[in-house]
Amino acid sequence: MSTGPRRRRIRAFGLRTRLLLAFLLVAAVSAGTTAALTYREARNALLETAQDTAVSSFRDQVQQTAFGLPLRNGPGLEEVLRDVARKGKPHPWVVFAEYGSLRASSGENPVSSVITPELRRAARANPHGSFERVVKDGVPYLTIAMPMVFKPSPDSLLPSGLVLYAVMPMTEEQINVDALLMAARDGALPGLAIALIPGLIAARSVLRPVRELRQAAHSMGSGQLDTRIRVRGSDELADLAGTFNESAGQLECSIKELREAGERARRFASDVSHELRTPLAGMLAVTEVLDEDADRLDADTARAVRLVSAETGKLAVLVEDLMEISRFDARAAELNTDEVDVAEAIRQTMQSRHWTDDRFRGELPDGIRARLDPRRFDLVIANLIGNALRHGAAPVAVRLRTAACPAGPPVLIIEVMDSGPGIRPETLPHIFDRFYKADAARTRSAGSGLGLAITLENVKLHGGTIHAGNVPEGGAVFTVEIPLHAEGAAG
């Protein structure tokens, strides 16, 4: 089962909300436990007080009342029971008598149904009496059973067979218990509301360092490597702030060293390229003269002259590519845009390099105009077609079209496809890396390994993107997307 929706629901609650909820949960459990314990103890104390008073009073009344045996039912017995009931504490009782099959009650409405069989059995088994609390039709009652006994000797008690039952409604006690419950509930709710104040204070004290840490991390991510957090106190959050500051300091030093090393490397490449341009220009002039006279030389000398000329040309191309890459690294490359007919610009690129025979096919509709840097656009098209010729196979197709962009202005799309074997999957992620060559054995290929990297930088300078892939029918395809108004994208 996917955990994505659950994670999104968890993220919907911020840390402040979760801290407050946890604090309120603890406060609610504490308040509820305290209220429940207080209610239970107060309820038991209230009921036990009424219960003990009633049991003690009934026992005394029974012991002070004399009954003549054998017992006969009549007005005299009921009057005795009513007299006992009137003296009931803490509330009046209804007194009920059982003697064999004889039944008598002090009230007009007998409540013998409240007396349970268990209490009757306990009364016969315990000469000192018994009691229990019962609820009948939603009304709580205290029922007391007290058997009449006589002493045939000082050390023995014998039941007489007469059992008196006192039934006392505990309505007032129930009202007091309900009042206790409401008081506990009403006291807990304001307590929870008051608990929000220390909860907010605690959440704020915890979240302040976290918020500062987030802001500091965001600032460092934006390039402000000198960002630090103020350390307060000596708790775990203070240790976290100190650790962040130490890590930030080390990162700042490392980034500074890397930048200095990168700057030295760029300066070295730029300086070397500049220093090589002058002798290379002289070498190219000499090799051109030697090329012209190579046919008049012997075979070995002519072969050596042509090899020197070819390698000198490659070296000149490599130097120019290094200088171009150095300008990109130094952020010194600029766009000099002009409104051009894109199809005509592509045709001129192909004509200037004599790519006009049957090896090339073009789908170049007229009328598509865009603001581009003509020189850099020429390099992009030349590098892509040249790469297709070197590493793919003819014919090479160049397609031009435009497309609407939902998130911005229309874009210009150029596709360059070859008919070769395509690009291997393991090569695709590195195809635009500098000096990367798909075949490690081809260390002396015609290219410098910088052509596609320079192409990528020129496309990005126009505010566009470039992607490499394979077409289903075979062959590699490079797709360039550039906004029709590159000046705005570059700026």
C-alpha cells in the first residue's frame, strides 16, 4: 500500500500544531485522570458516609425494638415498623419485615421488589446483618437486612427467624454525585483552555531555533555561506545550533577552496589557450604552405606533412573550444541577438560547410523568424550535424518547427536526426559532458570532446534546452528548444 497520501496528511499539520496537540493531549489525560480520581474518591466518601450512617442507625433501631414471638401481623406490627422508619437516618426509610410467610411494611407502597435474593441469603447467613446498593427503574437504593437474634448464652447468638429490611432511596446522594461529575467536567475544560497558554509558550521556545535553522539553511542554499545561528542556552537545540555553525564554517571554507581552485583552473585554461593562439596561427600558416607543396615531396615526407597539418588543425580547434568554454565558465559569454529567418540561417550553415548533397535532408519551412545570436546559432547547428556525421550515419535530417508553450511564449524546435545505430543507454546521461567520448578506445577521434558541451552552453545562453535520444526506427536525435525571443530569456 502506498504511503504517499499518509505522508501528505502528516505534512499538512505543522510542527507547531503537532506540539500543541501533544501538549493538549497530555494536559487532557492529566486533567481527565485527576478529575476521575477526584470524582471517584469524593463519590465513594459521599456514598459510604450515607451508607455507614444508615446501617449504624438501622442496627441501633432494630436492637432497641422488642418483638414478641410468635409474631402476628396486624396494626401493631405495622405501627412498630413505621416508628422505626420515622427514625431513619440520614433519610427516612421504608421498613419491611419477613417472618416465615408473614410480610409487613411501614409504607403504603411496599418496596420488597428492591430486596434481592442475594441480600436475603446474606441476611440468613450473617447474624450481624448485611447491605447492598441497587438501582431500580433508574433510582438508586440502599437496602439493609438485619436479622433479629436472641442470646441463649453470653457467647452465642441464635436467629429468631424475623428479618427486618430497610430500604432508603439515595436520590439526594445521586444528585450530589452528579453535581460532583459536572464540577469535575466543568473544571477540566477551562483547565485545557488555560493549558493552551503554556503550550503556546513551549511551542514558541522550541520552534524559534527550528525556524532560525530553516532560515539559515535557506540562506546558505541561496549562496550566503557566512550565515550563522545565534546559540542560546545549553540544551539540545543549542547543541544543534552550534553543530550547524561549525558545519557551515567548514562548508564555507571548502566552497571557498573549491571556488579558488576552479578559478585557477579556468584562468590556467584561458591563459594557456591565449598563449597557444599566436604560435598556432604561425604553425597553421606554415602547414598550409607545406600542404600546397606536398605533392612535389616524396611519399613519406608528404605523408608526414599532411599528418602534421591535420594534427595542427585539430589543436587549433581544441584551443578555440577551450577558450569558448572558459568564457562560459567565467560568465563572460554574451548574446548579440538579431531577428533572423531561422530556415535561411540553417541553410547558410549547411552551405558554408558543403553539406548540400544527398546525405542531408531538410524540412525547413520558410517564414519562421526569431531573435537569435547568429554566430552561436550557427555553432549549435554545425556541431549537431557534424556530430551526426562523425558518430552516426547518413542521411542526416534537420527539421524545423514551432510549438506553443503553456507556461510561456512559443518556442522554436530544431531536430537533428541521423541514420546510425543510435546512442547507447549508458551513454545518454553523459552525452553533454566535457571531453566525454562514447567509445573509450577512440581516444584520438576527430572531435575534441567539447562540441556537445559548447552546444549545450550556447542553447542555455539562449534560454533554451537540448535533449538527446533515439528514434524508434533507429538513429540518434537531438532536440533543441529555444524561445522565439531569446533576448528576454537570456536576460
